[in-house]
Amino acid sequence: MNDSANNLRADFLAPLVRDLFVVEAIYRHGGRLKVSLSYRFDRDLTNRLIKERLRHSGYDYTLHETENHLVLDIDPKRRFRVPPLNLILFLLTLFSVYFIPVFFRCEPGTTSWSDWFGQTLKALKSGAGIEFTLAMITILFVHEMGHYIASRRRGIITSWPYFIPAPNIIGTFGAIIKSKSPFWNRRDLIEVGAAGPIAGWVVAIAWLVFGLSHSVMMPADAIAPNVLAFSMEGESLLTRFLVPILIGNAPEGWYYVFSEAAFAGWVGLLVTAINLLPVGQLDGGHIIYGLIRRKQTILGWAAVAALIALGFQSLLWWVFAAFGLFFGVSHPPTIDDRRQPGTVATVMGMVSIIILIISLTPVPFP
């Protein structure tokens, strides 16, 4: 096996196979690599896992199975290829984020459903929903691509983002990325976990600042029932800091009415803070486990207890407390927990904690 083949193996092949197979031989053939692998574990399970990883890896490949070995024929040049399901879900989410929030803001009164849809279409034609959609989608997209790029940088095979449309006031349940290979160490865990929230948070702040500069204050009796109005009670530290600077201090009995961009930025801060809670498989669970290992469980249970307490002020928190209990509060170990995270990962982890503290909205929807 020559040096270039060794380099190729180290660069892209090891993350695909090193935890599942013993690499017996690797050699070039017509610009491709042929790799002879022997099984470490159950043959059928291993074959299923390697096929799933290769499907998401972006490489062109064929597999030749024998009783005790697997021969992988792979082109080392990765191709840019978005799976159809991911693309369809993205387009559906784009539509739901555009249409559903405007639909909910249109009051039907005593009119029929057809009139309600008519009001919605009229609002859309006037430009409603465009700014919110652009802001919300860019926040989610940058967040997920932060995870995706950090994963590829550290040799962790992941899916493309799955965007999730939803019939709620923002039109989406966000997006997820599925990991197809294990986290090798705590450095990788922190960097992948923190890259998404940090990137998405920066975009959310940009939209919030832009949107607040186009937002207004209104007296309570002038605000329509279907308009979301904000006081600063129960808001995040960051929102409480920015709103008076960019809009002004609201007199008693007045509320802030956010523009679409400001509302999207506000949602972005809320979603980022929720993702950074130190619970199980949330981004915060990855980060805190990477920083303090098994002590993460203590903070995870403390976070769930805090969510239950906050739920008496906003029912939303009971939903996420239930989520944490259902999927697990503790985070599983990495393959090599003994490896220290390093300076860059530690800084990213600390920045994420600061973002959580200043972005958490204790009472988002009273």
C-alpha cells in the first residue's frame, strides 16, 4: 500500500470503516480504491450500517460481500448530491413557513373557511410572510449547515439536514441531522454540537437587530387580537437589552409589535437556547458532556427540573421537559473519552454556554 493510498485512507476512509471492520488491504485500481475488510461484529448488522453510511457519504461505491470479508470499491472523489427526501422536506418547510403563520394571523370571525383562505391569500399577495420566511429559513439552514460542515471536518458521517414542516405559528419544528458514525472523542462532540447553535445564533441576531429597527410600540387597545405583542417581562437578557436601544422604552400600557424579521430573530434565539439545554441528545447535552463528561447528567436533571418549574408560567417548557425525560437526560460516552477537548473546542463550548444564558426566554408564551 503506497503513501498516497495511506493518506486517502486517513482522510476519508477511516471514519467510514474503522469502528466496524479490520482493514486488511487497500490499493488503487483505475483511479478508484479497493479495500478488503474483515468483520469485527455481526455480519448482517455491520453490512447494514456501512451501506447506510456510504449512502450519505457522497462517494460512488460498490460492495462485494463474501462469507467473512467485504470488498469496498470506492471513488475517493466526493460528489455533491442532496437526497430527494431532504429536498422535498425543505420545499415543504419553505411553503409551511411562508403560508401557515400568515394563515394563523388572519381572523376568520364569523366567516367561512373559504373566506379565511381568501384573507390569507390576500395577505400573501401584499407581501406578508416573505420576510419571516427568508429570516426563519436562513436561521435554520445556517444552524444545520454548521453541524454538517463541522461533522465533515471531523470525519463524522452525517445525513443532509431534514427540515420538518409543522402546523404551528412558525410553520416548522426546525430541522435535524442524523449522525451515521460515532463521535470519536469529546473534542469532536463539542465542535459538532456547538458549531450549529453558534452559527444560527449569529444569523438570528442579525435578523433581530434588523427587524427591531423596523418594529413599533403600540397601546394595548390598538393591538388586534391576532397580533403577537411583546412586553419585556419574561424575555431573554439579550432581548431586554436590544429592544429599548432600537425601539425605545414602552410607556405603561404599551407593547412592542415586532416586524416579521424581528419575530423570526426572536424565535431563532428561543430555539437556539432550547437546543443548548444540557439535556441528553440536544446540542447542549453534547457540549456539556464534552466539557465535564458524566457530570453532565447532574446538569441535565437540573435543567429538566427547571423546565418543569417554568412550565407553570409557560406550558411550552413542559413539552421540552417531557422530551428530555422520554429521550433520556444523560449523554452516552464517546469512543475515546480520555482525550482532552483542546482549546478551540473548550472556547466553543464556553461561548455556547454564554449564548444560552443571554438568549433563554423564561416565559416565551404566557
